Amino acid sequence: MKKKQIHHIEGNLLSRKKQYNYPGQLVINGDIEPGCQVSADTIEVNNVAQADIRVRSGMQVHEKVLDSSIVSGGYFEARIVERSTIRAESDICIQASLRQSDIYSNKCCLLVRCLVELSNIMACQCIDVHTIISSEETPCTLTIGLLCPDDQDLKIRSDYLSMERQKKQLNDNLEMVEKIIADTLQLKEKIKSIKPSIKQKIIQLKANKNYEAIKELDPFFKQLNERVESAFMNYQKAIENRQNLIKQIESFDQATLDETRKKYLLRKKDRLERSMQCHTDVVPYIKVRDSISEHTRIQGLHAYKRLQETVNDVRIQEVENKDIQQTSSIGRYEIKLF
């Protein structure tokens, strides 16, 4: 029987080398320094900051994960997670605090004594959490009953959204340029309409020999001329930008975008179908042990979704969001307190 390799590191895993690949267990009696990319079968460490980590079987962080990305083929455990992304095939356990982070598990997210703030949690089987704090601007989202996206899912989604953003940005820029052109033409017409009245006013002042009043109009004419000159320059620039943007929009690879969207939707549908097949015996549920803030959102498989109302200081009403377009098997809800 092959003995597993165990690698012991006294002190910190230094960032000088950047990339580390260990074939067995990695035990660090210190921290993983910022900038490290680490892979191993399992990792045990005190703290992780600004690192990219992949483990095949599992990872235990005794204290804090900060600004890091971690993918585990098994379990993941930590005391505190902040501004990080964690994906695990097995259970994710966080003891004290989860802040401004995204965690995904194909089994359970167990945060039974944990304070969750402004984070997103996704689990296939259950989410068990102590306290959830949301805000209207950045609500916590709890997704239950769905298998988590894998690397390929995330790549296809990223490619699709990137192309969608490019197309939207081009159209938004064209809309802005068209507005500049329209505003400039409107200004031109406005100036053209007031010119006769200004001319008539000057003729009257000259007839009355009110040269002082004519002199007082000089700053107004100067400001008007500057505004007209600036508007004309903006108009010329907008015309050029419009021509360039139209060329870019016409040459945009719509066929690739359509194909990428098709791949994305097919992967999403496949993941949904596989998620449904997983729930023959275990019914996914969400359990909140203490309190949950308003604006927290719950989404997942409609047929299997459960929220166990074991909270102490609030009662919860789940109100379905009718305006969010989802697959018919998916339900999305927002917490209302009363």
C-alpha cells in the first residue's frame, strides 16, 4: 500500500516562488503569503491571504481566509472568511464569520455559529446558518437544491457575459453619442430662435443711445459664443464617434455571441436536470438558527425548497418575485419581515 506523502513547512509559505504543487498532504505551521498559487491533496494552515488554492481532498484553515480563491475536491473548513470565493465538492464549515464572500458546496454549507454579512451561499443539500445580515444595496442570496457550477460552467458563463457586456457597452456608447448630437442640434435651434429678439434689443438700445447697457451685454455674448463653439466641437467629435461605433456594432461577432449563449443555457439546463436527479431521498433545506435580515433572498428548486423557521426574534414570510425570469422549476423569493 502506497504511503501518503506529508510535507511539513515551519513558518510561512513564501510568495517568492509563487507556484507550489505538492503531491500529498501539506501542513504549514504558519500562513500562506499573498501572491501564492498552491495545489496539494490536503492543506492545513493558519491564515490565507490573496492566494489561489486548489486541493484535491480538503483544506483546513485554523484562522482567516482573506481576498482568496479556493477550490476543493472535498471539504473546506475555516474560522473566518472575508472577500473570498470558496467552492467545495463536500461540506463547507465556517465557525465565526463570513463577510462579502461567495461560497458554493455540492453538499452542505454549515455555519451554525457563524455571522453572515453581505455574502452569497449556494448548497445542494442544506444551508445551516446562525445569523444573516443583508442590506438593500447588497442582499445576501441563499441558493438551495442546485449543484454548484464547475470550472467549465464558470468559463462558459464568463465568456457569455463578457460578450454581452461588450455588445451592451457599444449600444450604450452609441445611445450617449446620439444624445450629444440631439442636444447640440436642440441648442443650435434655441440660439437661432433667440437671435432675432437679441438683434431687435440691440437696435432699440442703439436708438436710445444706451451704450452702457450694450456694454453690459458683452459678457453674455462672450459666454454664448464659447458655448456655441464648445457645442460645435462636441458635435463634430460625436459625429466621428457615431461613425466608428456603427462600424464596430456592424462588425460585432453576433454569431459567436449566439453560440456562446446557447452553450451557456444548455450547461445551465443540464445542471438543473442533474440537480433534480440528486434529490430522491434528501430534501434540501435552509435553517436559520437565530435571525435573518430583511432583503435576504432565497432561490432554488421550487419543488424542494424549504426554510425551517427556527429563528428567535423574527417571523418570516417568503414572497415570490414575479418579475424575475427563471426556469419554471426554479423559484426565487425575498424575505419580508412582519
